[in-house]
Amino acid sequence: MEKLSFYDQVGIITPGAVFLFGMMFYRPELRDVFAKESVSIGGFGVFLIISYAAGHLLAALGNIIENLYWKWKGGMPSNWRWCTNTL
């Protein structure tokens, strides 16, 4: 298995954390769980773990949307040059 880079980790955790932080404004019960007066190390760890899972779910949803979009447009742009008949 390949070692994950710092960019791989941040690229998953950041969207998940932003999504969870945004959800706290729409769901009051999440605000009670995540937004307390003081943040403990354990609470921050739980938030990071949930952010990591949410980031993977968002990445999977984005990949599905991207695949559907490019199927609708006729394939990936990198394949357009090789698949078109220019003669």
C-alpha cells in the first residue's frame, strides 16, 4: 500500500470539516454536539475523525457527479483527440 501524503490527508479532512461546520448552522442538534464553550483534545479528535469520514463521502459523491457529467458530454476531454475522426 502506498503511503498517503500530507496533501491527501488535508484534501479529505478540509472539505469534511467545512461541511460539518456548515451543517452546524442548519441542524441545531449538531451545534450542541460540536460547538461547546471549550474544546477538549478528545472532542477535537472525534471532530477530525468524523470530518475524515465526511470528506471521503463528499469525494465519492464528487467522483460520481464528475463521471456522470463527462459521460453526458461525450467522454473525458483527454480522450476527445484520440476518439474523433479528423480525416
